[in-house]
Amino acid sequence: MITFWFAILVLAWVLYFVLEGFDFGVGVLAPFLGRDEHERGAAIRTIGPFWDGNEVWLVAAIGVTFAAFPDWYAVLLSALYLPMVGILLLLAVRGVALEFRGKHDSPAWRRRCDRLLAGSSAGVALLWGAQLGVFVDGLPLGADGVVSGGGIGRSLSPLMTPAAGLGALGGLLGAVLLGATFLALRTTGPVRRRAVALARNGGNLGTVGLLLVGVAGGSRVVLVAAVACFVVGMLARQGREGGAFAVTAAGVAGAVVMVFTAHGSVVLRSTIDPMWSLTRAGAAASASALELITVAGVIVLPGVLAYQAWSYWVFRRRIASERVPS
């Protein structure tokens, strides 16, 4: 049961970071790839039917952590309280910008909403990337299962490490590449051409940057990410938007899986003493609780997956960013 629910938890996080990843990327890129109101609107409409549904996977991931691994949930939410609150606030700003963008027929109003959308999307990608870096690096977890320190420093100091910084950059790069390849796949006209060019150039720049980091740090994972960026750039150059998006999504999914399985059965490493690290078995709920939530999970999860797949099928057509003469 513990292994089953850990797999479900990782699946929920993978779906969230992949699906919301291109939402964040489109939010960041729309004001730059769209040169006028019509083009920016076309870019944002590509995520219009999906973004709020994609957020369901964040609720699912947090809910599964709370129900199946309560000790892990308690440590993370208490140690990283301020970054988590920051993410929730930025998600609220993003939602308001998306919902209220079309409520006022004013170019200035829409430009302000676009700037809020870009800023909040970039902020969420950076904060999530930094926290994934913290998940790999670990926290100063004591023998009593409590993270040492107090006040604001306990929430912010874990984000001031090289792992968190690298994670933040990786989160933003992943979101931008997902957004660029998604826009290339879902639009026509000038936005599509600029998105293809960005995916090509972003893949090349990401390849060079990750190669330098991977060689300097001796990390095979980073080198694999560099190869993935190279493939994305090559596919974008060939006009194969679907392949470029699939490789980017697979790269993000692989990175998330590696973050959660980096230390084997240890879900949160203690930077003070490895013996005080939190394991899956140590963080899991009781066997009876896991059996109870399994009944609900078996009923709900397939329905959510089926509904979301159906919605993507219904809204599968490209959106025109060029102006159609009337």
C-alpha cells in the first residue's frame, strides 16, 4: 500500500508540473510572443479551457500527501511555509489576471493583466523549482522529526542554497520550453513562428548551459537534461512541434520522478544526520487509513483522468494568431 500510494503521489506531481508547466510557460511568453492585443489574446486562449482543470492535480498531490504521508506533509508545510504561501498567492494573482483580462474592453487594462500573468507565472515556476531543489538537498531535520530553526529564516534559508538556485533556474527553463512548444503546437500564424524560433533557440541555449553545469558538477542527470534540450531544439528546427512538446514534457516528468526518488526510500533527507531522515514507511499513515483512501482513489482517479483527456480532445484544434479578413 505504501509503494502504491507513493506511486500515485509521484504521478499527481508529474501531471501537475507537466500540465501546469505549459500554463506557466504560456503565461510568461504571451506578452513577448504576441506583438499586439490579438496575438496576445490568441496565445492566452490556448490555455483558457485547461488551466483551472490542470490545477486540480496540485490539490490531488497535496491531498494525497496529507492523507497517505501525514508526517511528510507536516514537515514540508511547516518548514517551507512562506514559499508555499507565496505560491498560493501568485496562483491567485494568475487566476485573477486570466479571469478578469476580458472583463474590461481597454488595451491598457489587458496589458496590465498580461504583465500580472507573466510575473505571477514566472514567480510560481521559480518557487516550485527552488522547492524541488530543496526536496533533493534535504532539510535540517532533527531526531524529533522537527526542522531546526525558527521564524522567517526556517522557511527562507532552505531556498538560499545552490540546489535551490539550480532548481529555480531549471523550473523556469522547463516552463518556458513547455510553453514555447505548446504554443508552437496549438497556434497558427506569427505566434507559432515565434514560438518555434524560441523553442529552437531555447533548446540550444539550454543545451549549452546544462552541459557547462553538468560537466562542472559531474552530474549525469544534468547531462541527460542537456541532451533532452538538444533534441527539443532539433525537433523545433525541423518543424516537428508535437515531438518537441512530447520530449519537453517527458524531460519535465523525468526530472520530477528523479527528485522524488533521488534517495530511494528516503522521502526527505536530513542534512544534520542521515539517520534522522524521513522514510516512506516512517511518514506513511496506518494500514487501515491507506486501505480506506484506496477505495476513494480507485473510484475518483480514473474519472478525473478520463474527463481531462476528453477536454483536451474537444479543444484540440489550433488557434489562429493571424488576423482573418472579414
